[in-house]
Amino acid sequence: MRKSDTPTRSPFEQMQFHGGLRTPMRSVRSPALPDLRPDDARIIAELLSGPIDFIDSPAFHEREAQVRIYEKTIAKPDISWYQPLMDRLTRSPNQSVSSGQIKRLSSKQERVLFHQFNYAKFRIRKIQKELGMKGDEPASIEPTAEQIRELLRWHRKVEDLRTQIAESNVGLVIAMARRTRIRDLEFADLVSEGNMALLRSAEKFNADYGFKFSTYACQSILKAFSRLGVKASRHRERFPVEFEPELETARPFDERREMLDQDCAEEVASIVRENRCGLTDVEMSIIRHRFGIGEEGMPPASQDQDRSLTLGQVGQIVGVGKERVRQIQVKALAKIRRELESRFLYREETQDPSTITN
């Protein structure tokens, strides 16, 4: 199963992030690979348009470096807890959270991951140099079929490792977002900005210094939160919104709506009382008991709310089940609605146009 097909999705699975590739894309066609897929062609175009950045290490230049670097495998993290936790914290960021499901990487595991991550980018850069890429200029030599395959293979390795690094540290972003208090900022916005900062930190972190990645990423995440707060503050200054009770409600419109609701309720009660829509005895009984319409035909809004019965209570009176009461109620309301619409449409068609004012 591919990663994108898994039922649990992290915030990084759909994210495409290519460090240092800022120049426009150009089409790439290779006679050796005429059936190159559009996505692969786009990736090759990006890789040939500018050099890729990476953190170099002496281990990359040793003999059999690839075997030693990739001989250790770090298991991918379980992020099934992420979406349920985000749903709960979005509603209430201050609630307590158990961290038992979040497994953190050790310093040695982080070193292995970042060496694998940067070595894959190192191999891409090596092929870029073979294609005559110097400085910020694009490649000047057409890539061969083997070089295109190698670029795609190492690019996929880079994307997989970047996602694994980010997913292994996504708990850090959530923890820092919960401790941050910035007015008028949603918790989900903080987490989103922190995730982007986490990805940028992964591009610049040097594991050879011996520090934990969380120590390095914390500063970047805090700066991202600060920038987001400043941006929100400037937006409030530019577009101030104060609470004005007089502007919150429009009294004339509210009064008119209340009158319309009252008229509609009276009209519906009249239809039921006179049975102008052809209700059966069972339908009539269910509508009267469900909506509290008495024999006098008073509208529901003016009667005691206790007279409105539940589906189960009406079912006991009529002698059918609750689901059957609901089905009969739906059919009866449809008849009432058709009668109500036809009455109003008839009024509009027969009204004298000279009496209509704009």
C-alpha cells in the first residue's frame, strides 16, 4: 500500500516541499524515456532548473558511504493519534493530553535519519554537477535515461525521509502551540504555521553538531508563531472590528420576520384544521399531536409547549412504531407544504400588477 492510500494521514503526506528550487519549471523530454509521467517530468524539470541545497558531511565522501549510511533502518512513526488529538484540541486547547502514544527519537536515531536525508540530496547534487549545473544556472547537458531514473529515485528518498522526520516531531509543534497564547489566533492556525517551520528546520539542521533536532526546531517554531501574531495584529489595526450592539441586530427586520413566522404558523394551523391538503385520519392525528395543534386550530407558537409529543409518544397513541410515525409525518408535511406553496403562488398570479409597488 502506498503512503497516500493509508487511512491515517499526517499533515505532511500531501505536502510537496523542495528546498532551494525557486526557478520556473521547464519541460524535459528524453528520447530514452518517451513515456515519462507528468509528475515525474515536473520533478525532473525542477531538479534541472537549479541546484539542491544539502548539509554536507565527511561521511558522504567515504568509501561505500551509501551502504554504511542506509544499513540502519528507523521505523516510521505511528501518527494515528494525530487527527483525533487535533480534533479535540481544536475544540478545547487547554484540556489535558496524554503523551504516551507519542514516541520521540533518540539522538542516534535522528543522526541516522538526517544523514540519510542529506545523503540523498548529496547524490542529487552530484548528478546535477554531471549535467553541467554551475551556481544558480540550470543544467546545460541533456540527462540520460539512467540519470533521470537516478534523480527520480533519490528524489523519492528525500521526500520520504523529510516526511518521516516531520512526522516524528509533529508532537513538538502541538506541545508548543498549546503553550502559546496569542490573541485572536486559532489553535489550528498555530499548528499549521508550526508544521511549516518544522519542515524548514529539517532542511537546515546539521546532525553532526550533536544537538537534538527539537532544540534547533523550537527556535524556528517560536519565531513562526511570533510572525503569525504580528501579522494578525497588523490585520486588526488595519481592519478594526468593534462590537456595536446596534449594528448586531436590525430591529425592523426582526419584527417583520416574527410577523411572517406568525402568519405562516397560523396558515399551517388553518390548513390542518380545515384539512385542505387531504390528510388521512392517521396523518391528521399525528400532525396534531406532534406539533401541538388543538381542535381550535391555534398556531403552535401560541400554545403550551408540553402539548407537542415525541415520536414515541405519538406512536403509542396511534398504535404504530416510532419509525412509522416519522414516515407518516414526512408524507403529511409534504402535503401541507404543497398546499401552502400553491396558495401563495395562486395569490401572486392573481394579484393586480397595479397594486404592486417597488
